[in-house]
Amino acid sequence: MNKKYNLNRIKILKAARNIVARQGIQNSTLQVIAEAAGMSKGSLYYYYRSKDDILYDIMEQDNVESMKMVDRLNKESCDHIKVISDIISATMERIKNIEKNSINVHLQGEALRGNDGLMKKYRSKYSEWIQNVEKVISTIHDVEPCPLTKTYAALFLAAVDGLCMQQLLLDEILADEELLKTLGFMLLNFRFDADTPGMR
């Protein structure tokens, strides 16, 4: 793909993000997004087939930074405590981000209502997310990946998903300090040892 193609996709995503923030998902039509991006609706179709594809890529943009933090853990020279602290802070920001949570709930709803393309993307993405969280847990506790670490990673991700949903429904879940402590406890204080069932 050439540079112009990538730049136009970035322009579309930036325009869509601004429109969604101002007008909400339902009012963010392809026509409105195209106009905000400075192109015709027909031209926009060259880059994206649907609004949901645009919304999914907005989420993917944000996931890139999370992936970079996980990759930093694999470098021997990195400060693991600093990286873990960054991951916890980024997770808290994700939980409290109303725009991202709204987009995610909308897309998940579309997937469950029969959008096969989105369903495939989510299945692949959740497998990737669980694998990334498991990598963090394995590194923190210096253990090899196993059924227990994968299960714990899935539970951690489910807890984050649940908190994201609650953030949409409630004005306040926990104070920032308590949320940070809870996320830190979930990642740092769970014990994995040779006698734990599932470790072998």
C-alpha cells in the first residue's frame, strides 16, 4: 500500500473519531465522516466498506500502544516495574474512556447480531489480547505459560471488560487510587508456584 493510501486512512479515522466524540455513534454516518475527511462518500468506500470497519480500526489504533508496552517486557534491559506500572495505568485509562467503551459495546453488539466479519475479528482479537495478558503474567511471575496462566489472563480481561461496561452505566465505579490498587493487586499479587493446580 502506498503512502497516500495510508495517509488517507489516517485522515478518515481522525475525522471519524472527532465526529463520534461530538455526535455519537448513531449520528456518525459515512456521509458525515466523508465530508469531515474532505472527500466524497464514494472515495471513502475505496478505503472502508462500512462505518463499523472504521470504528474497529479506531480501536485498533489504540491497541497498538498497548502492544508496544507488552513487547517492552521481553527486553532484558527494560525496567519491568516501570513497564508494569505503565500497563496498569493504561488499563485504568481504558476503563474510564467513555468513547472507546461506547465504540466497543456498539461493535460487539453488531457482531452478536450477525455481523460475521466483525465476529471473526473479535474472536481473533480476543485470542490475541488473552495471549498478551498471559505474556505479562508469565513475565511478572517468572513462570512458563500454562492452562492456569491462560485462564487467569482471560479472567483479568473479563474483569476489565466488565469494568468498562459499568463505567458506561454508572457515574463512578471506584476512585482512581482504589482502581489502580485493584489492578495492581490482580497482576502482581496472584501466586503461581509448582504446587498450584494447573501449573503442571
